[in-house]
Amino acid sequence: MVDNLNRGQIDGYCVGEPWSSCAVKENIGKILISGYQIWNNSPEKVLGVTKEWADKYPNTHLALIKSLIESAQWLDLPENRPSVVDLLSRPDYLGVSPDMITLSMADNFQNSAVSIPANLSDFNVFHRYLANFPWCSHAIWINS
């Protein structure tokens, strides 16, 4: 996305971090509004499996859910964020500089290259506020 924006092949995009921050840091774009500002703690990512798969592999399904919840709990701890940044910056993952990832992982938000980063303490919520709970109301809203 960032390369396409830089080449003028697109005028904008809607993505998760760190791609918005990359455009800001490279001074080729700005963030008009974040998902956090539109709907704080909204549902973002979903791990979905078919009923058939869940019935066929119940132990794997349960282990997968448990590992995601444990990972989300770990990610919510600020002291673990630097480890996440190091991991995600590797070429076999996101392959972008740690600086690009750190801004959002440190719960900071910078909407343009000339703006001062603002602290948004809940910019990334991985587990708090029942973030992993499968709310029926969210499913209904998303499927509407």
C-alpha cells in the first residue's frame, strides 16, 4: 500500500498498522482518522472456522482459541511490546523498521509527519475490555 501510494497508483487506503504509520513516517501520506477514533474497541480481526472443521478437530480448535487468548493477554502488557516490535520487524514477518511499528505499539498516534504523536492508551487492545469475547451484537452488526 505504501509503495503504491508513493507511486501515485492509489490516492489512499484503509489498513491496519503499521501501514498508516509508514506513510506518515515517510511523509507520503497522512491519517485522516483512525479506527480507534471512529469506534474505540470495535471488533477488528476475526478467526473463523467452519462448524465442520471445529467438530472434526475439537482439541485443535480449543488449543487454537486458548493460544490466541494467552497471546492477547501477553500482548496487552506494555513491557512485552518491544519484543513484539522486534519480532514483527523481521524480514520474514512485516519487514519494516522497528521505528515504523513502535509508534502504534507504544499506543501513540501521529496523523501526519508534522504533527506531534498523541498518546492513545487504548490504541491497541488485544485482550482488555473482553476484546476476545464473541459478542453476538458484533456478529449481528458485522453481518448486517
